[in-house]
Amino acid sequence: MTIFLWIVFGIIAVLLLLVASMRPNQPSRSRFEVARLAGKGDAVAVRDEARYQVFDDIMTLQRIVSALLMVVVIVMSVIQLGWLFGVIVAVIVVLEYPVIARLPIITVYGQKIYDHIEPYLLRFTHRFPRVFAALRARSIILDPPAITSKEELQHSIAAMTRGITTDEKRLVTHSLSFGSRLVSEVMTPKSMIATVDGKELLGPLALDELHKTGHSRFPVIENDIDHIVGILHIQDLLVATAKKTPTATQAMEQKVFYIREDQTVGHALNAFIRTHHHLFIVVNEYRETVGVVSLEDVMEALLGREIVDEFDAHDDLRKVAERNPHGNNIPQRHADV
């Protein structure tokens, strides 16, 4: 009987060391990133999300099992060795088992066992959340994982309440998304473009009408807006000294720059810097005009705020276009399908 009890004592002592050496797997990504990827169906993120939900309960379970095994070790040592030597052995075990549990040979086997039983532990703790909530004294604070995505960094900055102003947060978050935004998101839509026919005479009345628009550059068209032949700069006309009234074709700049609507605003900014121009014609894959984008549009996307001067009739031409002020394609009997 004594030999059997010593064998049981040894088994329980080994179990105590293995349980103490186990380290519940902590997700390497933050809660936000895990939730974001789990929403996309990432299998690893779904498992990490389950770990986050019950991490405190797993730690609580480890403490409970360790405490129970410790009690059994103390009781058996007292039974086997008597009060004096039993207490001495129990004190030595209590003091030394955390140190022994950190030995490499113990931690390797302990972690292998934990990895094997982790799915069962997750299901067990999920099944009894109230029990573990009652047993848990406090929430375990996990070490914050490193930020692993641009979206996570934006979320972290947006959640900051100290050390950064609202304007600074807006600037940083828009700067992070700047490179991935498309030209189609910031351009002035086709319906809001003010154009000039190439044959139009630029007399005082025409110049007055152009000035009232608040724009300084106008696409010059030939027949329709899908045939832009130049860019008219109104400032050049205001200081012109020619005696003969020119046409828009004669006064325009013939160099026209085009950009695809599916290119990024980062690409557009680089193109503005490279070409020293402030206005690009935006086209689709069939080279049809869909809008115009200016350097001002790109800078607004970078700064996250509208740049409105005294000549702007509207803060946001895209919102105006959505209201369809020109009544495009809305006959009396029309239907959207």
C-alpha cells in the first residue's frame, strides 16, 4: 500500500509540474485585427478569437487545477512522512515547483500536452462561462501584440483619447488610407464639369460667365465632353492684351493629361508633381471622360478636410452631383432597374 501511495504521489507531483509549465496560447494579433480577419473567414483568426474570449477562464482553470494538485501533494506528503517531515517536504515542494516547472524538458512536454488538449479546454470553458466568471478574481491583462495591418493602426489611432488632437488623428488616418484610395473617389463627376466649346469666342461676356463658375481651368471640348482638346486657363485671358477676341481653341493649352479612374490618388499626386500641372482628365477603361481631378482634390484626400476658398460655390461637388441638379436621365416616365 505504501509503494502504491508513493507512486500516486509521484504521478501527482509530475502532473503538478506539467500543469504549472503550461502556457495558454496567446494570440499574436490584437483583438481588433483578430475580429477583422475572423469576419473574413480566416480559420486561424476564428481560433484566436475563441482564445481571446476564454483566455481568462483558461488561466483560472490552470490555477484551480494547480491548487488542487498542490493540496493533494501536501496531504499525501503528511500522510506518508508524518507531520514534521511531511510539512517540510510540502514547504519545499511549494517553494521549488515553480522553478522546476520552468526547466526546458518540463516546459516542452507541458506545452505539447496543452496544445493537444486546448480544443477540449476551449469547449469546456465556453460551456460554463458563469462558473468561471464567478471563480475569476480579475481579468488577465494580455501583453499587447504588435500591430500587423494598416487598418489596425488606423483603429488604434482613432481610439486614442490623449496625446493627439482631433486634427492630428484625422491627418494620420487619412494619410494611412491615402495610397489605397482611388481617383474615382475624389474626382469631380462628369455632370459637374464646366467646359468650353473650342469654337466659342472669349469676349467679355464669355469671360464673365467663366469667372462666375469659380474655376480657373476649363476643359476645351470638340463636339462633346469625350473629345477634350485642351485646357483653358482663365488667368491668362484676364491679362491678355490681344486686340482680336480669340476662340477657346486659340487661347487654350494644348497639352492635356489623362488619368484612369481606377488609379490611386497616390499615383495622381506623383503625376501632379512630375508634370507640374494642376488638372487631369479622368477616363474609364474605354477612354470615355468620367470626371476631372485637381491637385486640390488630391490634397483634400491627404489632409482629410475640405479646402474651400472664396471662389468655391460648393464645398463638395460630388454631393452636389448626387442631387442631380441638371436633371440627367430623369424623363417623366422613367424607372431605375
